[in-house]
Amino acid sequence: MIWILSFAHFDHGIRTDSALDNELVENLAKKHGYKFYSKQGKLGAATSEQKAREARYGFLNSVVSSENADGLITAHHQDDLIETSYYKYYSWYWS
């Protein structure tokens, strides 16, 4: 199996310094020759975690569709309990 990777970053627009995250991911993608997709959200500081997740996965799923990808791997902060739970389950399942 050959994996063809692309990077995608959704900036929720919640933190004032969030553009730095986008810049970091974009620079890493370019440095290693990967396609890079990004979207700027304007959700605001009062946005719920659920709304932020829906916006993020809406964007990520559009990237998956446009790339005709077989899957999606996410990296997010460790306080996101749902994504962390999935990660732990699938890490155990696939090991």
C-alpha cells in the first residue's frame, strides 16, 4: 500500500494567535513537498467545542472528497475528549 499524504489545517478563528498555527503547518507541508489545504473560520471565542468540531470536520471532509482520499488522520490538542477517545481506541485496535 502506498500512502499519499496531504496536510490540511482549519483555523477556527477563536484565538488571536491562531494564524501562527496555520503558518507552521503550511511551512512543514511545503518543506516536505506535501499539498496543503487551509480554511479560515471566524467562529469567535464564545464558540462551543461542538460547533468548532463540526466546522473543522466539514472542512476536512471536503478535503477528503476533493482528494478522493481513503481516510483522514487528525492531530489536535489533547483536551478534545472525543478525538482523544477515538485515537486511544484505534491505537489499541490496530496494534
